[in-house]
Amino acid sequence: MNTSIDRAMNAALAQFASVNKQDFKPFSKALTGVFNLDKPYLEKVDALDSVFDDQPDFEPLRELFFDLLLINFLNEDVRKLEEDYLDSPEWEKIEESTIDRGTELLNLLLYLQECKDEAIEPELSDFLREFLLVDEDEFQDEHRIYEEVIANQILVESDLKELARVTAEIPDDSELKELFYPMIGFFRDTDPSEKDFNDFVSHSANPDFDSAIYSLLISYNS
């Protein structure tokens, strides 16, 4: 298992469990076992789902951890496969069978990985325009998905009360409804103090989920 992903996963679990006063260590151990399986990707996905099925208290994190499993596969497992595996018919079938899985968090994690590789600080405008290419005609799907984020970029300069207010007004059918608050929160402050983190939690309408994502992003970016 990739060490950055391991660290991010456990940061998210610890924070989610802390808000809900749960013990996350047995669940973490089970998930680590899934990530370390020496099996085909779809079998690892099935194993991940089985672990979540057995621990319904952590259900809100299922698709987020699907994203982590995919990134771990791309970083670790693909190295053991043929050089052009990601262009193979087998991988195309896998992509088709999992097209409805995961979240837009995947794009942000891939962006943070790129920032590390290029030794640059993550910025919302850079994420939108240079990574997602939302201003390019051929990437209008991304523009549609991130429409609320594009329209509210000024929130990275605003206080958390204003961020929470705007978040509450995001349409329920938006693909970024659940991620909006922690995503903008992260770009506001990628390395918050304990006080600032607690302020983030206190303004959240969904504190366990939002703070788990924020913890995940902070840890992955560290």
C-alpha cells in the first residue's frame, strides 16, 4: 500500500470516528488488508465493498475510499503489470464496469500528486484551469460538474461562515454538493492550525464527513 494513501486513509478514519465516538482501528486493519491484496483490481473492489458491508457505520466513506483504492492501484499495482496495461481492453472493461463508482475527490487527489511531483503549492485556480482545463471547449463536462466551484472561487478568501452559507445553497443534484465545503475549505487553508481545523468542523452541516475529507486531503498533501 502506498504510504501517502495509507496515511490519508487513516487520517480520514480517525477524524470520522472521533466525531462519532467510534473505534476505527479494526476497520482500518481490514481496509489495509484489502489494499495490500495481491489480486486483480476488481477483486480488490469486491473486497473493499465487503469490508464496508460489514461496517455500516462507516458507509459515508465508501466511495471516497474507492477513489483511494484506485489511486493506490495506479501508483503501486500497475507497476507490476504490462507497460501499456492502462490502454488495454481489459482495463477499458474495468473502467466501464466501475464508471458509476467513486467521487470527484479522485481528480483533486491526482492534482495533489501532480503538485508534489512538480513541487508547487496547490491552488484552486490552478486546479480548475491547468489541471481540469475547465476553460477549454473539449472539457465542458468538467466545466458543468465544477460550475458552482468556478462561480464561487472567491470563497477561498472568505470566512468559514460565508463558505457554509454558500454550501447550503448548492443544489442537491449537484455532483459536488457533498464535496463543496471540504474542497473549498482545503484550498482556503491547506495546513490549518488545530483551532482553524476546529472552526472548520464547527461551521460544517455534516461535520463527520466534511472533516474526514479535510483530514484526508491535509494528510495526502503533507
